[in-house]
Amino acid sequence: MNTSVNSFDPKALRADFPILDTRVHGDKLLVYLDNAATTQRPRQVVQRISDFYTQQYSNVHRGIHALSEQSTDLYEQAREAVARFIHARHPHEVVFTSGTTAAINLVAHSWGQGHIQSGDEILLTLLEHHSNIVPWQQLAERTGAVIRFVPVEQDGQLQLSQLSSLLNERTRIVSLTAASNVLGSHVPVKDIVAQAHSAGALVLLDAAQSAPHQVTDVQASGVDFLAFSGHKMLGPSGIGVLYGREELLEEMPPFLGGGSMIRSVTTDGFEPGELPEKFEAGTPPIAPAIGLTTAIEYLEDIGIEAIQDHERQLVVEAHQRLSSLEGVRILGPPIEHKGPIVNFLLDGIHPHDAAQALDQQGVAVRAGHHCAMPLHQHLGVTATLRASFYLYNTQEEVKILADAIVDTQRVFRRDG
Amino acid sequence: MRTTTIEELLEDFEFLDSWEDRYRYIIELGDELEDLDAELRVEENRVQGCVSNVWLIASFDASSPPQISFRADSDSQLVRGLVSILIMLCNDQPAPTVLALDVEDLFTRLELRNHLSRSRSNGLFSMVKRIRVLAAEGIAQADH
């Protein structure tokens, strides 16, 4: 369990994350286990943003002066870094957005407008985050399209056997998460892409929970669109990515109108610009994009595989510790089928009460429906507790979590 | 269900140093609430804006202005305790007194706001808002 192929020292690395030394509620050392919601930033990312604003900042693309040219170069280097990170063919297949939500909305609007008609089908899964449900529901409201859901097993794995019967000649797109933000469940992306493509449907992959933790290769997986957020992978908030295959993005109309996205504008109309500017109206999130470059470099230096290996060890430890406790029920698939998320319930204690009690002990977890109400309805619960790990978490923190659960149970025990 | 004053509550809380003791005390206060029957735990009685489920109903007597009595339930033990505090303070009070209650100040003085997450505080204030709406409805009905 303690051997890893390409290991790194999470304790040494924590020096890069001063926020992890924070004490909360007086003297309780913070144990940050809410990484599926957002991760912390290493000082390298913070420093890069600070340096950029203090020494290099200007608007991009339009200015004919030294600072603007430099900002433009750095912004386009960020696009190149993302393209490298996800193995895209071209940097112009990378569109910067404010986050995963905005990226999915962009596709639902722009691609949906030209390709979805009444009676067409959009296939989602019950694992989806609301950000990969509501934009499609809005599109269905506008067009009369039908939304179907791939069901999940009780342990949170997709019922892949249902896929072939759900895919049909009316299915236009399959939009699904690579990993559940609630249970961590992994999805066999390549298999689904193959089935969707042979049915004539495109695939959008919500990689918000996978890009930070495992290798993302849009060419190997064959996805048509892919979306993820910078803030879940050590980067700044306010920056996200939409990847789209060149030929798809080329023929899609712009989503937001404004500056930068045009070739020309007259009083009679406008002509859209080239990729990727066509989809980046207005001043983009310049500093967040440059911060994202640094975050990607940080992750690449350590190696995504090494990170995944470390996280796997944390999840194994968490499962061992939590499953040995009375009154703890772990939800979700077996460890080998999920990412660095441990979702659980404490018998007789409301998840919100438990999260508050854990917080009193310094342990930050999340309680609620995690923006995935349909999945919770399927699981038959209104709320769950979620501990989610990242590269800087340690085995000691897993022990603190387990001890804090025991203390929480002691406080809420009804027999006094 | 007993009624209590702010002063009595403040006195009780003064002796509770640790989060464990405060939480245990809040949970005990919640135990004083009678469970609501399932037919009352319905959407129209549910307080909107709370992260957990809270159901709150009010009844009024014939006096003028009417006195209110509240009943409530929640699937969260902590929220049951908090709503129990609110009800202790409001029950058998004239509706205008309930309307005038400064709950924010009270929970600050009880140092409960430090122990409540922001979303939970918002939930608490959703409960207070609901109590005020119900009290105002009681006054309006009595005026007719």
C-alpha cells in the first residue's frame, strides 16, 4: 500500500500551499477534504498571477504596444498548455470560458441551435451534475427535444447494458461526466464514445472531476467536446475550457456577441471571427488563463499518474478506516472504479449536522445533494457526505477524518 | 413544551465551553419538540431556504391580539434544537411581540452564529422569516 511507482512526497509539497496551515475554530488545524468542489492553489500560481498583474498585464489581441503583445503571447501560451494537457490536435480547438458550466452552456446553445430539432434525443446519465443537465433541459424547452438518462446501479456505476437500447437514430448527442462528482464513479468513456458514434451521436465529456486526477486525451478517447474548470486543478477560479473538434467548432455559430469575436461589423450585421476568438467575446479571463498555465505545469512536473496513484492510496486508507467504524455507510462503487472521492452516511445523523460537527474539528467536507439531485433521488437519500482528496492530502488527514467521525457520533448519540 | 426567556438561555449557554457541549445542549433542546405527524410534514409547511427540511406550523387563540403557538420538526437534530429555541421564545406570546423579536441579536448573544455555518444561518433566518409571516397572517386574520 505504501509503494508507488512514481511517488512524490505530499508533505513536502504542502509547503507550496500555505492555506493548508490555516487553523479554524480556534486551534483546529484545517483538514481540507472538499477538493471536488474546488482545490487550493500553490504559491507558484498565486505568484504568477501577482507577477503578471504587477509586471505584464494588458488587454490581449488588440493593442499594438509592447505590453499587449506580451499579454497576448502569454494568453495564447496558456491555450497551448491546455492543448498539450488534453492532447488536442490544435490549440485553436481550445476555447477559454469561465468554467465547465459555461462551456457546456456554450455547446447547448451554439451547437444545439443548429442540430437539435423537436423529437431529437439528448442522452445524459443519472450521474450528472446539474451543470450537465439544466443547459440541456433549457435546450429541450426551446426545441422540443427529448432528454433520456442512462440509469445507474445502486453502487453508482452506469448501467452500460442500457446504453444500446437508449441510443437510436434520433440521438444527437451523449453528454456525460467522466467521473461522478458525488460518488467518484468512473465511466468507460472510450466504450461509450464508440457506441455513440456508431449510432451517429456526438459525445460531450464533462471532465471537471477527471481532468485534475487522470490523464486526459481527447484524441485517444475520441470525444467531440470536453469541458473542465481550472479551479478544480490548482488553477484560478473564473477560467474553464471547452475543447471541441475543429470541424465542429468551425461550423458552430458564435454564442455570445461582442468585441473580439468578429471579423467585421457594419450597421447591417456582423461577420464572425476565426476560431477560437469566435467564441471568446469581450475581454477574456486573461490572468486566470496565465495562472492556469502555471497550474498545468505544476501538475505536469509531478505527473498526473503519480497524483492518481497517491490519491488511490488515500481512498484505500479512507475505506479501510471508515468501514471499520460502526454506523458508517460508504456509498459508491468499489475503489478500482472511482476517483478520489469517498461518499458516506452516518447512521442517525443528518449529513448537514455531521458536516458541521466535522467542521468544528477542522475537517472540511461537503454535505448536501452536491448539485446532483437526480442521482440522490435515485439513491433514495436527500443528502450525503463527501470527502474528496487531492495531491496534498495525507494519510494522517484520513486518520483525523476517521477520528472526527467517531467524535461526531459520540456527540449525536441518542442514548446519551 | 416549555417557554423560556433570552436571559435563561444565555445563562445556560454560558457554561458550555466546547463545541461538543453546545451541540449536545442544542440537540437536547430539539428533543423537547414533539414530532410532527407525517401529514403535517408536507411541502406547504416546509420552510424554504433551509439546507435541511424544516416544517413549521402556527395556530392562534381567540384573544386580541391573538397569541401564537408554533409546532415544528426537522430531519436535522441541530435544526430541531435551533427551531426549538425560536419556539420557546415565541410560544404563547402575542403575535405583535413575536413580530418584534430581534432573533439575529439573540443568536449573536448566544454565540450560536459562530457555531452555525452560513448556509445554516440563512436557514435559521428563513425560519424566522416564516415565523414573522405566520404571525403577521395571524394579526391580519384577527383584524377581520
